[in-house]
Amino acid sequence: MVINKRLVTAALLFMATLIIACASKPFLKVQYQLPPSSTALTGESLFLQISDQRIDQTFLSSNAKNALKNFNGTYSLVVLRNDGSGNLIGAYDLNSLWREIFKQRLANEGVTVFASKESSNTSLEIQIKEFKLDIVNRKWMLQMSYQAALSRDNTTLAKETINGSAERLKVMGKSDAEKILGELVTDMVNKLDVARLYQQAR
């Protein structure tokens, strides 16, 4: 009986330590799952631009901010492939995060992404319209919206708008927030039909 009590106490202490450790992280982990790779756009190249056009540029609502007190606006990006392998790419602010995720997505379809606008006469602008994490009735609620505009020689030739939302019951706090974040980001980024944008631009 004494041994069982000690085991229970040890287990509770371990769980408490784990929860505290997870809650103390100043960043949010984003796991982005690449779609199946494609060679449809091999040979294409462009300059990728991220434009934050959110009316409310605060990512966390007041409720979410209270639940994620230590979050400092840094995102840790892990890119997952279909074979189950994953790579920790790095830590980013929000705009840099979006650029890296879309760069990974484009490269997965064979597109070369240049770092400067002068390197290509083709550009893809990702205009972030909404990106908000909230807690409503003990549920994490994430809203996201963006427009992708493909241009050539400064003339917009094709556009696509993507909207989405997701929710998850708040049980463990930050881990639930990270789960919903990865799921919706993956869904929203992979919904973009890059090949169709190129077809419309021709």
C-alpha cells in the first residue's frame, strides 16, 4: 500500500513537472504537413512576398493570451513529409513563418523561390487577411484567411482566396493550441492550387 502511494505521488509529481515545463515555453510549435510532392511546376521560379493585411494584427485574443502567458510571438516550425519524417526548420516571427511554410510548399511542387524581387519577373504575394486564436466555451478557436496573387512584370494575372476555421476542446492548454495550429495551417496552405494559378496566368 505504501509502495502504491509512493508510485502515485511520483506519477503526479512527474505530470505536474511536465505540465509546468510545457507551459513555460515562450514559443508555439507549428507542425506543417507537406502534401504529396509533385513535378508539375519543375522549372518555374518566382519571388515570394508575404503581406500582413490583417485589420487586427494581434494573433491571440485576451482569453488566449491569458492561457498562453509566456508566448513571446515566436513560432517553432517542424515540416513533416508523407513518409512520416520531420525536420525542425527553425524559429520565426509570424511573417517569416509564413514565408518559410509557403517556400516549403512551393519547393515541394518544383518551384524555385528567389530571395529578391529582381531575380524573377514572376511573384507570388500571400496577403494575410485574418489569423486569430481565441478560447470560447473551453474550446480553442482558430480563424485564418489569405489571398494568393500571382503576378508577372508587376501585373496581377491570377488570384485565389482561402478561408478556414478550426476548433479543439481545451484540455491540456498549450499542446491543444499547437495541435489546432498545425492542423489548420496545413489545411489552409495545402488548399492553395499553385498549378491552377500558373494555368490562369498563361
